[in-house]
Amino acid sequence: MADILGVSLPLVLVVAGVALCIAEAFAPGAHFVVIGVALLVAGLAGVFLPGIVTPFVLALLVFVVGAAALWGYRNFEFYEGTGRGKTEGSTSLRGARAVVTERVTERDGQVRLRDGGGFDPTYAARTLSGDDPVEAGEEVVVVDPGGGNVLRVAAVDGPDDIDRELARGREAVDRETETETEDERA
């Protein structure tokens, strides 16, 4: 078997594989784990099967085990979890339902998303301008994710844009009627 500075190649592979797996613990994100596992498995095969495993076979094992580890990492998400509950961007929050945890006004408030929202589903929230405040415990829908961690929300059971516009129209008609009545009295 080949030696590197007086140490057998399989032993060097085992040490390198273990070192990379340990490095992964300090810098998570699958930067080192795939190649670390590949080197470790190839090195262990060389240690336990010294007569059969040649440097060429070790190189082939590193490639095959590395490819399998990468495939497993990407398809089964052992390392990062299932991915459920992660947002792909702020636009994926549009239309999401949330529960108000702190009273939401035009300037203050907080909501907790029902499904998803990433690691922490709690977001600062604001009502749309002109909306009534939404009390804690009420359900809201995200109208504008905004691109940051402050969401614009609207009450689910409260008036929507059409209802608000109709109310404004009624108020305008009432003011006109009131003005006409005052003119008739004069």
C-alpha cells in the first residue's frame, strides 16, 4: 500500500475524513461533510481490507461514496431538515394567515404565522393605512410582505378594500345630503 511521509494512505484518508467531519461541526452547512464521509469510508475500507484495496480502488471509493453522500444529502435532507416551514422569499408570505400576538396598528404590532414562516414565525406587523387596529387573538391575512420582517396585514373578518370604499362613498353621500338639507333650511 502507498505511504505518505511514512504513514499508510488509508490511515491518512481516515484522519482527513474525521478532521473534515469535525470541521463540519464548527462550520455547519454541508461544506465538509460530503467529502469527509467519502474519505472516511474509503480510508476505513483500506484499513480493514489492506490486501484488496489499492490506491486506484481508494480513489474510486472516494468518488462513489462522495456521489452517494451528496445524493443522499440533497434528496433526503438529513442535514438541513425537511424544508417545511421555510419561506422562499418575502413574496411567499402574501396571503398567509396569522394570529395577532400583540395589537396591530398602523405603527406597531406583532403576528405569528400559522403555517411556515421559517425558523421564527413571529413577525412585526402593521395594518394598512386607514384600517382599524386588530386586537390580540384575531386572525389576519398578509396583504403586503414588504421584503423585510414587517408585514402589512388585514383582519380576516373585518372590512376589506371594497367595504372601506363603499363606506367612504356612503359618507360622501351623507355629507352631500347634509349640506343640501342645511341649504334648504337657510
